[in-house]
Amino acid sequence: MKSFKHALAGALSAAAFALLLGAAPASAAVQVFATVPEWAALAKEVGGAEVNVYQATTAMQDPHRVDAKPSLIAAARRAQLVVATGAELEIGWLPVVLRESGNSRIQVGQPGYLEAANLVTRLEIPARLDRADGDVHPAGNPHIQLDPRNILKVAEGLAQRLTDIDPAKAGTYRANLDGFRARWKAAMARWEQDGASLKGTRVWVQHKAFAYLTAWLGMTEVGALEPKPGVEPTSASLADVLARQQATPARMVIRAAYQNDGPSKWVAERAKIPAVVLPFTVGGDAEAKDLFGLFDDTLARLKTALK
């Protein structure tokens, strides 16, 4: 086998040989397929000029419900690394994209496939599984991106995976990670100071998508407007929410930018509390242009709602 590889290497250019082995050619950018905007933004931070990032979804799409379009399959076919959230966030569409791509290097279990949720401590892992409970994720709540400590853990894992795929540029990925880590830790210290006033604040959430944010800030979720995860609220379920609000008041109701605003507005108007729209991910509003802007704007919106 070794003699065959040596002969083949002599016959082909170094770039072509690297492609044949599944590694990135020394002069080419690594092709990254990011399932959601936060990982696309992070890949650009860690990879810099050495990566070419394809973002599969936008901030205005529900990441649970995406069509496995031909354009996604074509992008996956070219990819050397898929960065997904995992914990079944993309279960409705990513397996189809991976299968139809025919790209062996990005399949689950291969070096070209990375799940962010495997790099962090997941919250809300259910004690029991029953389809009658709605869209419950067996591996825990997958919306890990709203705790900045998780972002840093994923950045470290991503830098290592890029190094595995493209070892010739290991020094660049390490330098990019070090620079990002320093800026991120400084920003985290500022965010934690700015967010201190939010500790203990009671909130309603429209969908169970904010567990990591509220845990990080020390906020308390009174409950969700959805009667079950992934099930749209009804007039009866919202009336029940309003009754619970009168008994144990919360200060605000929050939802993601991509969600229908009807339920949160209904509760907010009747309970006379603010309805807060959070960007949820990069691109969720004009201020959330990158990962730093995502947290700057999220905190600003929450603090404004307390005034």
C-alpha cells in the first residue's frame, strides 16, 4: 500500500494527491458547510482566509424545519467539513442532505463531520421520551448558541478539526483561535457585568429555545407559550398562560426573530409586559451582524425591557 501511495504521489501534483486522500490542498481554502448562521460566523472567525464557508440557513428560518433543497445537496457535495449543531436540531433535513451528497468524507462519524452539541454540556435532557410530549429532543436542548461559554468551547473544537483536515495550516488556525479567544473572553466579562441586572428576572418564552441564555444570565423561565415543544399555541393554551401570569408574574415574554409574533404579542398586551424579540442567531436583526453583535444586541434588548 505504501509503495502504491509513493508512486501515485510522484505521478500527481501535491495538490491533486491531497485531494485524493481527502485532505485540503496546501494552497486551497477548506470548504465548510455550516448548517446555521452561528457556526458559519464562528468558522470564519477560526478559519479566516483559509476557509470558504457555505451557510445553509438564515436567521429567519426555523432550523428544525428546512427543505433539503438541491442547492444544499450540491454544497454538501463540495464540502470538506460540515459543522452542525446536532442533538437532533437538523434531524428533519441534514441526514437527507448528507446521504444525497454522496460525499463520504462528511458523513456522521467521519473527520469531515462535526457536531457542536457534542462539545458542550447540554441542558434539559428528558427523563422520558414520549411523542405525546411534542418535539422533545432526546439528546437535550439543542439551542446551545446563546451561552457565550459554549461558543468558546465550539471554537476550540472547530480549530482542532480544521487542523486535522488541513494540518499544513495548523499554526494559522491556532493563531486565529488565540485571537478570537482573547477578544471573546474580554467581551464575556463585559456581557456578564452588563447582564448582572437581569439575574432573577422571570420570563416567558415562546419556544423552549432560550435555556442556555437564561441559565447563563441567571434568569428564570416561568414557562413556554407553546403547550408542547413545536406545537403552536391555541387560544385556550394562551388563556392558561395568562392565568398563570396573573398568579406568578413574569417581567417579559421573549421569542426568536424567526418566530410568529402573534402568541407573544397576545400575552404581552393582556399581561401588560414587554414582548421582546431577540435575534437568536447572527443575522437575526441589523445589529447582530456577527457573534459579538449577537450578544451585544441580545443583552441590550433584555435590559431595555426591564426599564
